[in-house]
Amino acid sequence: MTESSQSLSKNALPQGTVTLLFTDIQGSTKLLRKLGTSYGPTLGTHRRLLRTAFAAGSGVEVDTQGDAFFVAFRSADKALRAAVASQRALLSHEWSHGEPVMVRMGIHSGHPTVIDDNYVGIDVHRAARICGAAHGGQILLSQATAGILSTAGDGDLHLRELGVHRLKDLEHPESLFQVEARDLPTDFPPPSTLEPPTNIPSYASSLIGRVAELEDLEEMVGQDAVRLVTVTGPGGTGKTRLAAALALDILDDFPNGAFFVDLSRAQSDAVAAEIADSLGVSIDGSPSTVSALVDHLSAMRILLVVDNFEQAVGAASLVAELLQRCPMLTMIVTSRVPLAIDGEHQYALEPLGLPASSTKAIVERSEAAQLFVERAAAVRKGFAVTADNASAVAEICRLLDGLPLAIELAAARVKLFSPQALLDRLGDRLKLLTGGRSDSPVRHRALRTTIDWSYDLLSPQERAFFRDLAVFSGGAAFEAVERVLGMDDDALDLLTRLIDHSLVRQHEGLAGDVRFWMLATIREYSLELLESSDSRADLRSRHATYFLSFAEEASDERADRKTPAPDLEVEHDNMRSALAWFIKRAEAGSENDALLGLRLASALGRFWYTHGHAVEGSAWLEQTLALNSSAPI
């Protein structure tokens, strides 16, 4: 046994505060293929050089496997000096293959446990992951080690902060530092760490324009004092798309990730549950959903994008509480109205830039026209701004106030009409709304005009189908559409036509199930039609009865059932709507609807309890029980 190897024996592993050093050769497999039989001597030289440096720092060799070392030091400073000496020895040695052996190194200090002449514990895993994040020739160390060093910053040793990074299999991210020393390289790619987790939607179609807005918002969110930004504006301005693009752009600033929460179908009392669901937070054992959220978020550097908050503005106090109790949480909210809470920074999103004139060159440069052209080209191949149509395209964008949703709906009609024909039709409709209610936002009136126009393009059968689809809250599967609307063989064809008209959208889930839904603004328009329809009561009753059967089937726990239980979470909004209808009918004197409402609430009881909706479920049960107080149960 050599003197160096004796000094590295495992006879006395350090205990207490220990600094752990992991090393391995970067690209060792590639080097083996290159060197062939010469790899063995090269590996032996690499081991000798490193062991000599480790011995000089009184390191204790814990384990050696292949080209990797695991060494423990009683002193963080000695571990650092040994790592630097190792890198210098590797770089200065004259290797037979003509280039240095590149070794990555990771250092972390902690309190590992000694069991059977080895270390165990999270500190061991953290040190190994830090080594895995380094590049050949680079030394990385943790915040824990940096905090106890006395030599860093003295003489030829310095630390460079690399920011916070997520390491594989470790719950909490790590602040990493790069060791910089004389005669060692300093330029390396970013550490090989994990991308922060996210469910932020990445849209297939591109975000048109909004360069200045993204820059403004990135600067705003980047300020330490700014933790809540509310992007405000009327429906159809593109708030959601902009917030999603912003979140993806700044994702690396949030090592615990960025998460999207859609409140388009939520009421104020359901916001906490919606956030918990998006984050995958379990509320088991917590006194409330809010407590579970705080426990989960309090130590995380995380970004929440909460969309459509105007649907649940009564929950603004929840946002304030989360920000107060979770000091590293940042939130981007989209809403038609401000939250009006302390610490809110509002960003009013304007419509897309309009053409300053009707010349082809100017029109092509405008954001609104670019959006129109891109979406039009998707339905009519090769569509572009020309000298002949530039004036019509410019006027369409102006008449639609540069609103992205209105422009997209209009552009979809290029499949049927030329820009001038579109302009003629839009112009007639817009004039009808000029000088409308003064308390109605101008842009909302412009958007309504676009939907009016799209509705007028439908056949009578399509109009009725579009109207009746509003009975569903949060969309519906095809089976539900067929059963509730009673269209049988025509339903699929009508859905397809409404999708072509950009009035209905479809989404395919992970299991391949397809749901059909409307944008919130378009459903609002459709719902107004339904509320004034003679068929409303019958349709609402069919809808409620269908989802009662759905809920009872889902709550059936028979062991011999041949099909999986239906998903109640995805249909929760339809369940709420059905309950509200049964209660309304019961309050009007219908004993049968009172009983049906109680049956539905009872069928949903277990779902509410196990999915974080216990408070809401209790309220529904109390209402339905009260309406059945005189009935034998």
C-alpha cells in the first residue's frame, strides 16, 4: 500500500460537519473507446494524481468506483485546496494521448451518518448531484460549503455565484458556486441541472408582436419588490397568451417551477382548491386547503400564473394571504379588473398595434395585420398582404380595435371571403353598435360585434346547436353533447362546423379523451341566447338529469364493474350547474327536483371529501338537505 493510499484509508471517517468531494472523468466512455488498451494506464495516472492531492489535504477516501472518487475532509478549506490542486495536476500533466483528462468535481458540507464504514444521508446525494452538474475541469460547491470557507476570496481562490439550480431527485434547489483559481479554466456552459417543472401552456401558434410588452413585464417581475403583477384588459386582448409567454421566458428564475391555474370556470370559494390541484398539493392532514398551500409554497421560489381572475375576484384576499405567508412566491394574474390589494402592480394590456396607413409596407409591419395574415394563411394557403388587399386588411384590423380574438375569428372567414368582402360584412355590423351603452367597454362591444357576425354566418340548425351548447359548464365530452342536446347523428357534424367557425374548440386529454368547449367570452354570448330561449328549462333539466346519472355511476364502488369509473373532477363544473338547477327548481316548489338535488349531492360526497372540495361539498349538502326537510329520507 502506498503512502498516499494509506492516508486515504477508511479507518476513521470524519464525523460531525464533514465536507464531501465527488469526482469523475467527463466522457470516460468516449475516452476508453479512443485510447483502447492505453486507457488503463491513463486511469491509473489520473488516480495517482488525485490521491496525492487528496492526501495533502488529509482527505479520507470513502469509495472509488471506476473513474470516480468519493473523498471526505474534516476541513472545507482543505477540501477546496485539494480539488484545486487536483485540477492543476491534471492540466499540467503530459498525457500520452496529447490532451488533459477532464474531471468534474462537486463539493458539499453537511452531517452525513456513518454506517458500516460508509456515509449515508441526503448530504451524500447532494454532493454527488453537484458533481454531476459540473463540467470537465470545473469545480462546483454548495451554499453550505461556501458559507464555512475561510480561504475563498483570499489570494488566487475566488467563488462565482451561479444562481439557484434544481438537482435530480432532490426536493429543494441548491445555490451553486464555481471555484475560480489561477491556471484553471473559468468559462463553462451552465451547470447540467434540471429544468424547473412547469405546466405553463406552450401554444402551437406563435405569439404575434408583444415584444415591448414582454420586455416591460420581464423588467417588472425581475424587481425584488414586485411579487404580484396583474395583467388587466378586456376579454380577447391576449392576456393569457402573453402571461404564458412571459412565464416560459423567465422560467429559469424560478427553480421550483412555474404553474398555470385556470379560473375560467371557478368561483371565489374554489380558487384555493384550483391552485392546489394545479400544483398537485394534497390537503390530507391539513386543517384547510389554504394551510396545505402555505406549507407547500412557504419555502419555494415559485411562480404562479393565475388566469381569468375576474371570475373569482372575491378571492383576492387569498392571493394577499399567500403572498404574505410565502415570501418567495411570485404571482402573475390575468383579469379584466384589478385585484385591488396591497402590493399589486397593474399592467394594462392594450390591443395590438394598428397600421398607421394603408400602404402594403406599413400594413405588413403592424402587429394586428401580422396576426390576421398568419391566422388567415392557416385556412387559406399562401394568403398574404398585397397592394390590392392591404387597405381592406388595415381597415378590418382598425374596425376590430386590434383585439386578437376578434381578429382571429375574422381571419378564419378568409376561407370563405376575400378581405374586401369581409370588410363589407364587418362594417355593417359594427355600425349597428356605434354609440351603444356608454358603460359598456368599447373593446367588449367590438368583440361582441365579431361574435354577432360569426353567429349570423351559421345555419338555423347550427345556431340552435351553438345556443344549446352553453348549457355545459367547462365543456363536455361528445357523449354528453349527444345525450343532453338530443342531436344523435347530427351532433358530430354540427360540432365540426362550429369548430370550423372558431366558435367551439376541442382538447384531447392525456388518455385520448376529447372535450369540446368555448372560450369564456363566446360562451357568455351563447348563454345569453340560451337564457332567452323557450327551450332553456327543458334543456337544463336534461343536463342536470344526465350528470346526476353520471355522478351516481362514478360513485358506484362495485368490485365487479366492467368499465373505469367516470372522472368527476373534469365534470365538476357541470355538477355544480346541475346542483344549482335542481335547487332553483326545488325552491320554486318541485319536490322531485329537491330529491334529485339531494341524490346528486350524496353521490358527490366522497369525491368532494377526497379531492379537496369538502367545504364546498358541505354547503351543497346543507342546501339540498334543507330542501328535503319534510321528505322521508
